[in-house]
Amino acid sequence: MHSPVPIAPTRTEPFVELQGGTHTYGRGDKQVRALDATDLKVGQGDFIALVGPSGCGKSTILKLVTGLISASSGTVLVAGREVGAEPVRVGMAFQNPTLLPWLTLRDNVMLPLKIVQPFRQEYRAKRRGEFRDRIDALLAQVGLAGFADKYPWQLSGGMLQRASLCRALVHEPQLLMLDEPFGALDQFTREELWAIMQDLWITRRPTVLLVIHDLKEAAYLANRICVMQARPGRIIEESVVRFARPRTIAMSYDPEFVTLTQRLRELIMNARPGKETVQ
């Protein structure tokens, strides 16, 4: 069992920061304002969950932070500089694990080491030694020991998602972006992967932004939960999750845990289109 992990990050300056960040898709009469002026601070090593109704701009925030899209106005800072100005290693995992079917599990997980600096320049020298050992150890940590030479079509959905998490973490990302990574799985597999994700975060401490609809999952995994309103999206409430780690499924039945998820649910219900937002 792990020792309890501090809820708050140790670094005082934010590693990720949105200062009045907005984004509008399209032009002219086809414009859609996906994100209204939004402020967000994420400390280094923190674990933040973004929740809210569909279309509230959760994934837009992920895209802004990774530089996939640019802010229409406001500022997006990563590692103290405008996004893209400072090289930052980013890992990503989505609802669909998107593994390449013609590669083994080990080779799929190794892809970031082949692409991302500084690992890319060492790839030829280390791919059959140090990098192979690194991947096998990571696969073992998520319960996939002995499956490194299997192909994606030989594995279950839960096993594929574990491998996807390994691929997102193998290059030691400073920033981990998770967009509904367990949404397509059955409840028992999801809960098993929550425990694995928590263990990976405790041992590696990347800065995590998680987009999620499952409030129980958000409260289990995150240090802080940001509730967003419907389009144009913006953060309307932040809740600190104070439960000690490591967390367990049994804890999710505690009255304090249930009270938190119920309060989040009420906020989201009031944040849907046509509802008046509670301030």
C-alpha cells in the first residue's frame, strides 16, 4: 500500500494556466463560441478533472493546452511560457486506444520513444535493451506481463486500454491528457483501471488533465474537479477532492464521497442549455 499522497502540488507557480482563454470555431455566421473567457491554474504534478454537459468546452481546453488549436483571445501558458514556446513532453489517451493492429503490444508502446526527444536520438542504440526493459516493466505494472508480443486483435478492450496508458506514459510526459479513456469499458473493468491509473499517477506524478462524464471516476482519480457550463463553456465551480490516497472503490460509498458527487451532479444539471447557472 502506498503512503498517503499530498493533495496539493508542491510547486507554487502553475504548470498550466489559462488566463481568460477563449476559443471560437468557424467564421462569420457559422461561428460557434465553444469556450468563453476561462481561467484555470494547474500545479505541476496535479490531477485535474474537467466535468460538465456535452459541448461545454472540456476537450477544447485539452486542445488549447496541447497547442492543437490556438486561443481566440486570452493567454494559454505551459511551463511558464505561451503554449508551444517551451518544449513539453505530452502523453495522450482517448476512449479509443488506437493501437496499430500490425504491431505487437511492445512495439505499439515503444512508438513515442521512436518519435519524441530526447529518446528519439537514442532509439537505435537502446530499443532492444533499455527501452525494451522499460516497456516490459511498465506493462507488468498494469497487469500485462507476458502479453508484450501479442497483437491488439488478440486482446480485450480493457487490456488495450491498459496498453494505451502505457504508451501515453512510456516517454515520461510532463503533461498527461486523458479524454474519456475508460468510457467504452464495462463498469468492473473501468474500476480496475481507475486503480491502475491512480497507481501510475502516484508513482510517476505527471500533471494530468482528465475530461470525464463519470463523476464517481472524477472523484476517485482527481485532486480537483472543475465543473463547466454548457456552450459557451466556462468553469463555474472548482471542488478540491480531499480523500486520502490510495483511494478504493469502497470509499466511493462513504457519505462524504456520495455528497460530493451529488453536488457535482446538481451543478451540471443546472449548467445544461436552457438552465440558469447557479453561481
